[in-house]
Amino acid sequence: MNTRGNIIRLVAIALIALAAAWACTKEEPAKVAVVTVEDRYPGISMGMLKNATLADMTADLVAEAGETKITGADLQSMLQELPQEYLPQLQKNLIFLLEQRVARTILLQEAKAVGVTTEGVSDEEVIQGLANHVAQTATVADEDILKFFEANKALIGEATLEEVKDTIQAMLLQERQQAVLTAFIEQLEKRARIQVNREWFEQQSRLTRDNPVDQARLSGKPSVVQFGAPSSVTSEMMTPVLEGLQQKHAGTLNVVFVNVGDEAILGARYGIRSVPTQVFFDKAGKEISRNQGVVDEGDLAKEVARVITN
């Protein structure tokens, strides 16, 4: 009997058994849950920061957008470049300011990646170049023009297709370019690598939400918010209608009026481009719809019923 060979085999068997036992008892590394801004603070961002990951960072660092680091000092520099009358509002909305900085950074990175000229031109020109690059994929076929013409003869009147063809094509092309750009931005928001400082964001979220709109959205009740201005005749026309709904649904519906003249940054944060604009939120604070200008009282009541039952 080969004693040496038996010993080697026994040692090999023992090592295999030991390895198997170690594999069975080895603990799997703990998986770190990825938490996004939208997960933790629903509705606080309406743009690039929605899908940003909350991360532990050094105190001086606010965010990372791709390879670019953004510090608190960077945001303070941005504040100094903006009209000083907005400073009190901006200091409560540094998240909004950060979102603008991150969006610009990501768009400039994307422009460079797709070959848009960046040398010797301003950031605004680079971003416009990216928009043109993306929008060029939108097209309008002759059948689309004909379809629109046939569907809108009552509005077009007696004009022939040849007379209005160029106008219809320009209008449809603009709509499709906007749709292409919107889809591009939505996809970019999802795939962009963005991290924000968890502790900084928690502190700033309390300041950002210290306003009537966010407080209404966090109340657990549906809300209607009108962004208007005293100088706007149509805003003043809608006010008594909304006040009537406020009385009718007292205790079950928030009705909030925001003067964008006094709250320009809040209006910008909610993407308000004209007044009046009515924005409807469900009880979870999610935007359901929005209207611009004067709205028929009956249509307004239907929208209110929709958010109450949603």
C-alpha cells in the first residue's frame, strides 16, 4: 500500500471538505439599497434630479454629475451672478438652483459626446446645438399634412391644400420636434449618472418645501393651485370661481393661490410659463393635470372631481 499516496489523498479530501464548509457559512455581502431623490422626496424635483442617487459625501461636495463635481461654493457663485432681488427666494430653493446646474452640466457632456461643436462657443450655443442635433430626426410626411388638412377644414375655411401646406408642415414639424426633444430629455434623465449629497439634500428639502404649494401637496388631501398675478385680468377672473370650489369642498380640497410676482422662483420650479395656470394634484401630491388661461367652471369642476376621486 502506498502510504504517502493515501496521506495526500486524505489531505486533499480534508481541504475540499473545509472549502465546502467555508462556502456554506460565508455571508453574502450586504446589498446597499439605491435610493433616488424621487423615492425619498416625491415631487420635489421636476427635472434632472428625479433619478439622482442619494449618497454619502464630504461636507463640501453637493453633487456629482458624470465626472463633474459640484460644490457648495459653486452654488454660491451662481447666486452672486443672479439678480439680487431673487436672493431670499433662491436661498430657500438651492435644490432648484442645483438642478439647473446639473442639467446644464449633463447637457454639455451629452453635446460633446454626440459631436456638437464646443470650442469657441458659449454654453447656451452648445446646448442649442444639441437641441438642433436631436430635433433633426423629426419629420413630417405629405400624408400627415393631408390628414391634418382634412380634419381641420372647418378652421381652414376655403383655402386649398397647396395654399396652406407650408404652414401646416411648419406647425406639425414644430410639434414633433418638441415631442422628440421631450422624449430625449426624459431618457437622458434616466441614464445620466448623478449623485447628490444625502445630508445636504435632507437639510435643503425642509427649506424647499416651506411654501404653501408643497405644504398642500404633503397634507394628504387633493389640491388645486393657481399661479397667477394681480395684474393679470384672467387671473382675477378665475379667482372667484376657485374660491367657490374652495367653499364647496371645504375640508377635503386645498385651494392655493400663488402670486408669481412675489414667488418667481416657486413659479419657475413648477414650470409656469404663463398666468393664470391651474395645477391639479391628487391626495398623494402627484400632479394630475394643468390648465392655462380661463377655464370653464364646468370643466374646472370635472377636474376637481377627478383629483378628489383619484
